Amino acid sequence: MRDLRRQGFLRLGFLPFSILGATLIVSACGGTEKAKPKTAAPDAGSSDAVIGAAQTFRPASSVAPMPMPNPPVFGSKIATTKEAGAWKRASTTAVTGRVDRDVATLARASSGAPAKKIASHSGKLDASAAPASHPLSVKAGHCYRVYLASKSGAVLTVSIIDSQGRVAIEGRPYSASPFIVAPLEGATCFEKDDTAEISVSLGLGDGDYALEVWSD
């Protein structure tokens, strides 16, 4: 009888160790690991949501770039410069401060018969102004010269541009004065009729200018 009870006790005592071992095995395999809590998405009106949207949204610029002006093309195919005839070398004159009076004096001193004034223009340029443009109708077989006087301190450039956009002549200040004669010697002669233009652009300074166009 004692042997039977001892055998039963051993069997009952063995059972807890088997159950404990199985529990340890399940724990080692992660069977009892707790699920990680999920992170809630920020509300649409919260500061986190606004910051996140600002970091990911990159709107395209709605401002179109300003077009760059075309550079001048030198060398008209219908005009040439001649240094003979009624054109004297440009003379220096006194500056009175009246640009219309100064350019008239300059033109008379630098032109001879049969040259005469055919057009006059005036204007004002500053750093924010685009180049000024004045029309010039030219005739085949005739020559042209531009005289310009500007306010002291303003550095201008004057050009005759044909209908194809090519520069026939360009003039800049000479002798450190506010005067321009284009061309400096002679005149620009056209081979055919054309609708040209006189362009006046500003380099430095600002102020009034006046110009005269003379032709033979």
C-alpha cells in the first residue's frame, strides 16, 4: 500500500513542474507580450498638423520672371558712315544749363550747308526709366547726324536703329562734356527708305536731355 501511495505522490508532484516548464517556454517565445499602444494622428486643427502641412507643402511661385531685353545688334545692312560733305568735326560749346539751347548751338557749330535740322526731341531719364525712343523717317541717298545735350552729370548713349533692329550708329559723350554727336565725324547715310528710330538710354545720373537730327 505504501508503494502505491508513493507512486501516486510522485506522479502528482511531477505535474506542476511540467506545467511550469511549459509556461516558461511560452513566455520566452513572446506569447505573453503586451500590444504596443497606437499613436493617435494629430487633429486637423492642431499646431502639429499645421506645422506638418507647412513642411510638406511647397506652392509653385505664381510670379513669372521678367523677360530680358534683347541686346542690340550692331552693323546695319542699309546704312554706312561717311566722313565727307556738309559735316564738320564736332565742336565743343559752352554749357548754359538749358539743354535745348545748348544742343542748338552745338548743331549749328558742327554742321555746314546744305545740312539742316529735320527733327528735334526732348525728354527726361532716371534710373527707373526705360530707354526713350523717337521715330526717324530716313530717305535713300541721304545722310543723318544726331546731336544731343544733357544735364551735367548724366551719362547717356544715343543710337540710330533701323527697322530690322540693327544699330546704324551709336554715340557717347566726348571730351568729358554733356554733349553727344553721332557720328563724331561725318554722317550716317542710308541706301534705301526706312522707318528707323533714335534710342536714348541712361548710363549714370539722371536729368533732362534735348536732341536734334540734321540731314543733307
